[in-house]
Amino acid sequence: MSDGSLLKALNVSRRYLDVVQKPQLERKEAQWLIETTVENFAKYYNSGFIEYRKSVAEAEDVAAVEWNGRGATFKDVLGREFIDCLGGFGIFNLGWSHPKVIAAVQAQLGKSALPTQELLDPLRGMLAHLLAEVTPGDIRYSFFVGSGTEAIEGAMKLAKLYTGKSGFIAAVRGFHGKTAGSLALTGKAVFRRPALPLHPNVYHVPYGDAQAVEQQLRIAREVGNDIAAVVMEPIQGEAGAIVPPDDFWPSLRRICDEYEVLLIADEVQTGMGRTGKFWGVEHWNVAPDIITSAKALGGGVMPIGTFMATPKIWQVFNENPFIHTSTTGGNPLACAAALAAINVTLEEGIVEQAAEKGAYFKRQLEGLAERYSDIYRGISGKGLLLGQHFVNDETGYAVASGLFKRGVLISGTLNNSRVIRVEPPLIISYREIDTILDRLEDTLRSLRGRVVTPLPVAESEPMAFSAMSLYPSNPWTAFA
């Protein structure tokens, strides 16, 4: 690294910071930023993103580079406006740039942005207290991190420390993150296989099948595999907004108690009101032993995640407070955002909005699925975590790209590519929902006649819009 390289870096940093400081760009500046962003991704970040992102592949002449947003809409650097029906994969529950969350972060920024690591920082205590007030059962203690996958890693570690056991049971097509521990729980080969071997003693069962969980625990007990916890999403998000049978979560609670293993609810995507309840497990009145949260916890402004547990379980951390630490986790800015996010969620009736708007959106989508039965397989989900299940992967992509060209941002799910998620900000208006539906039907009309219907379900992949239909027969009956 020469002096010339450092001087070049200094000049580049000045140019970039100049862009950061500007609320708006002139047309020529915007064009420069678009070209520079595409080049930077290709040369310095990940060239594969250029081919994958609809913002490049489906943007026709000029790539779409995001710039700013308010509520449920955002604009690119050229001023082109989009309705957000993706919500940052669950980040923007409160929409883009909620003023109360922004104000809280700005106020804290004027005091201290990061903790000393030695003194007690008040916002971390405030947020832990507030979370204890809104979590089910006897959940009381929290540890803060920067992301959902870190929250899962912490929950796994806590479960192992408390139980003295090492194993976990998770679900096929479940998604829990992509760092080593959470990836071991994630139930999709395309993500797991390249990183094998992962955390040992992890077993996957069909989602929604409590008997399969019990059978695996029975086998584990008989052969000596020690299981620390069962880890499940209340509603599977990346698998396609898959809702389990109503007896699934109550049965999990009973089974975990019977076999003396912990029940961990991964609420990274379902928490903070997304499904029409503050926490997804509240649909079934179940209190887990450990809950994880992230995504929307930061109010769409700051990254923050947490794992939370009962005092009995947390005692292993209290006995050695340095056994699990994070330099920047739970920093004052992130905690300020989370405090405001919880306040807004309660004060503005965000949970109730998600339930009512989700029911409306789902009814309209089900009507479309009936009218375009040659394109759809079904609609799934709760609240504003919905899945549109199409007849094949190509159709799903065509719908997502067609909506993008019509000014609606929507995307597929990581673990089921033929499912297009509906995950808008929970503050989205009914007018915006109707606009999305109009543009969706226009897209569907353009596809009619171009869709190749796959083989009948019995001869092809099982239908994917309910938990049990993923697994038409129980593979565990042989062990009964």
C-alpha cells in the first residue's frame, strides 16, 4: 500500500461522503452514482448480486439504486417511486424512516453512540425491562446483539449451558440464519451443504408434525443423543409463510416439558406484530423458554437482535456475566431505536393493523388465486406475512419481476423459490394495498397463456402452502 494509494482513498472517501451529505442529487450525479454502485458491487462486493437483483436485471435501461423512503414507499436516486411490499424481509414493520424512531436515535446520537464497556449504560437496562413487559410467560432477561443469526447463536449457547446438553431439533425448510450454528438449524441443503460439517447432533423433522418431534426425542433418549432444545419458527417465513396446525405449538410445549428439553421460538421475522399478534406464538397461547427477536426490533432504523429467557435459565449467565459478551451489541443507538419501535407498536396499534390489513390482503389474494387457478397453487400465512404459491419457480420470478416493472417491490422466499412473499410495512394504507393488487392482476393477465402447468401434485413436488401438505405421509411411522 503506497502513499499514492492512500491519497486516492482519501479523495474517494471525500467524494462518497459528499453524496452521503446530500438530501437530493442532480440528474448527472444520480447517473454517476448508479454507474459507480453497479461497478463497486461487481468489483468489490459480490458480482453475483448484479445478475440476481431485480433492481439491475429488470430495470431496463438504468439500474434502480435506492435512495430514500417514507412510510410504505421509497424512491431510487432518479426519483422513481416504488410501493414496498417486501419490507426489507421484515425490517420495516413501522415503514421507512418512522419519525419517532429517527428522533430517538438522533437524540441519543447527541449524547453517546457506543458504550464504554465498563460503566452501566442506561438504555440497555431500559430495553431489557421493556421487553420483559411485552414477552409471554416468565421471559424476563435479554441479551442484545446486532442481527437475527447472532440471536439464534446466543439462544443455542444459552440452551447448551443451561441443560448441559448439545443437541437440537429443528424443521425441514426452516430458516434460522447463515452463521455456523444457526446454519446447522436451517433446513435447506443449498445453504448447508457447502459449509459442512456444521454443529453436530442436529436433527430435522417435518414442520408442523409434533409426533415427528416426539419420535425424534424418543429415539434420542434411547440411543443417548442429548437434546438441549427444540427450535422452531411460529410460522415458517422463508419456507413460504407456512402456518402449522393449531395443535402444533401446544403439543411442542407439552412434549418439551415431558422430555426435559427447552423450547426456543425463533421470532426474528414473526415478532413485533408481523403476524397480527405481538409474538407469533401468541396465536396458540404458548410461552417458550427462550425467544429470539431482531429485524423489526430496530424500528427500520438500526440493526439490533436479542435472545430472551426466563430467570431460571438465565441464571447460568448471571453466575458468569462474561461468558457471553458483544462489543457493539445493545449499543445506545440501537437500544434507542428499539425503545421507540416498541412504543410506536403499542401506541399506534400496529399489531391490530397487521391483523386487519392482513386479513383484507389475504382475502383479495385468495380471490386472485381462484380467478387465476392456472397460475396459483394457493395463499398462506397470517397477518402481513403472506405467501403466494405459484405453479413453478419461473412463474414466481415472472410475477416478482412484473410487479417491479410496475413500481412494486416484492420478492421470493429463500427456502421455497416458487413462493412470493407479501411482507409490506404494517403501516401500509388500504389504498396502497389496492394499488398493489391492481398491479398484481395486471401482471397476472400478462402471464396468462405463458405459464406451463406442472405435473399433477401426486406426480410432482407436494403442495407447499400448508405445513402438513409439505409432507403428505409421515416418514416417522416406521419408528413408532
